[in-house]
Amino acid sequence: MIYIENLHKSYRVGKREVSALHDITLHIPKGKIFGIIGRSGAGKSTLLRTFNLLERPTRGSVCIDGVDMTTLAKADLDRTRQHIGMVFQNFSLLSAKTVGANVEFPLKLAGGFTREERQRRVDELLALVGLSAHKDKYPAQLSGGQKQRVGIARAIANAPRLLLCDEATSALDPETTQSILALLAEINARLGLTIVLITHEMQVIRSVCDQVAVIEAGGIVEMGEVSDVFLHPQHPVTRALVAEYTHDDGNLAGVRAGNGRRVRLTYVGETAYRPILTHVVEQTRATMTILQGAVSRIKDKPYGQLLVDIGGHDEDVAAVIDLFRRLDVHCEVLN
Ligand SMILES: Nc1ncnc2c1ncn2[C@@H]1O[C@H](COP(=O)(O)OP(=O)(O)OP(=O)(O)O)[C@@H](O)[C@H]1O
């Protein structure tokens, strides 16, 4: 649905040309939630803003549903933009207008609706985001999470095909963040809307995204299904972002264990519910010490990740690793 090819963006700062994005190529399938993660200054906002041409690329193409946005004349671009919603970190609500009027605003801009039609649509949208009781309040009377719900209702008012989220949860506390992410997931599932979000938090990616691109210094360094990238990060930047989230640096300085092999075990799907550790301990002669572990979910998929120390004779340790692999457990030997 979205194809970005060989995209470059540079800014002129004084006499210097500063490159913000270089050679970005990515494909986002229809109906998916696609996350772009990176550190501050990596180029996330610039990249997101090229999707609706708020930033015009210096080179390259941005094709949405077969139309290269960079080739559109102003009137066509304005029309196409009405099918691309955007949600902002600071909500960007009109403070002098009520919640209802904020959501109605893009419908008025688009034109073609009667007053009654607009009111019906506003009521529908406020029900969808759980704010029916707040229609006549002003933004200042709402919590951050409620403001973002208004921002989302406004962004999807014209039934866009694509929703761009610019750090939509960065200003919110962890609990509110989860409720907003759940709302985005629900909208994605119910309306089949493609969502592209940028974030600096792996937690956001893990909770809702299907696919992810990791961006660093204006280039994509790793991209793929979230379960692959999160559980088997390859690039140092991705490894660091995952390690910050899991508090797992692979060394666990200060944790004392035997002199065995330190192994990271990763398993996804149904395996997460099976008593595999008991099975392996019963079947082999090695000892096993759990140094760190988590059983959680990547979007809807359960996974487990354990750091263990496996002690015993070399052949016993090898037998354990072999048995884990036969049980579909990914083993990464760290020492
Ligand atoms: N209008 C501009 N003029 C000059 N340089 C810019 C401009 N906008 C962005 N840049 C530069 O482009 C690079 C990418 O910036 P961008 O805002 O896209 O990063 P980011 O990953 O979104 O960062 P953050 O998470 O801090 O918002 C940075 O080096 C930034 O200084």
C-alpha cells in the first residue's frame, strides 16, 4: 500500500547541506501497524512527515495506493491529504472549541456534509474513542489521555486510509499510554486502517506494531516483523533499544552463577505455555540456573526469554542445547 523508494531529505543550514534522511526504502502493507523507532535526532519525524508531504523529499518517491505523492499538484495533494489522518504528541487541539467542535472541524473543512450529518459522525466518533460524555467540554477540562482520544477522533473523522502518529503517547503516563495504544489497535482492527507510528520506546513497538523499522542517523538499519526484530535484534542500535527495555545487557555483571554456559533461550507462540524447562532438566544431566527471565506478549503473540547458566560436562551441556533446539527454542550461547 505504501512504497517509499530511495528517499533522501536534506536541509540547507546556512551554506551547508545537512542530510536528515538517506536512501530510505520501505514497504508498508495495507491494514498493518508499522512502527518507526530511533533515538532523538535519528530522523523519525522527518520521515513520518514525508508520508503526507509535510516535508518534501529532496529525492525519491512516496507512493500511497499507487499514487506518487511527490508528483501531485497542490489541489490534488490537498485532496489526498484528507485521506491521511495525523495524531500529534502535543495533541494540537483548538483550545477555544469544544471537544465536539474539534472533532467536527475536519468534516467542515472537507465539506459536503449537512450539519446533521456532521453531528451524527461526531457522536459516532466520540462513542468510538469513549468520550461521548465529554462532547461539550473544552480541551483544558480534559486529562492528557482524553485529549489524545479527541486527537484520534479528529484524525479519523474523514475516514482516512492511513493514520500517522507522531509520538502520540510520549506525553502520557505508562497506564494512559497503554489505553491509547489499545485504542489504536482497536481502530486498526475495526476499521482496517493502516497506521504508521514513530516512537523512541520499544514498549510501544512491542505492544501494538506488526512490523518495525529501526532508524539511526537518517538511515534504516534494521526492519522486519516485530517478533523477529525484538527477539533477535541484529544491529547494535536495535540491540541497545531492546536491552534498555528488557534490562538485559547479556552480561549481568554482578550476577554470580556457576562456570557453565550462559545461554539466552527464546521461544514464541504455544511453546511459551509448555513446561519445557522441567522436560529438559528431566531428560538431561546438566544443571540449570535462571539468571533473568520474562514471559510476555508481542502484540497478541506470547513469548518467553530466559537467560540461563547451564552447568555440567561439555557433552551434557551440548545435549541440553540440542534438546532445546529440537523443542523449537532458539538458543544463543553468550560465552
Ligand atoms: N527544518 C530543519 N532544518 C535543519 N535541520 C533539520 C530540520 N528538521 C530536522 N532537522 C535535522 O534532521 C535530523 C532529524 O530530525 P528529526 O526531527 O526527524 O529527528 P527525530 O528522530 O524525530 O528526533 P526527536 O525524537 O528528537 O524528535 C536532525 O539532525 C535535525 O537536527
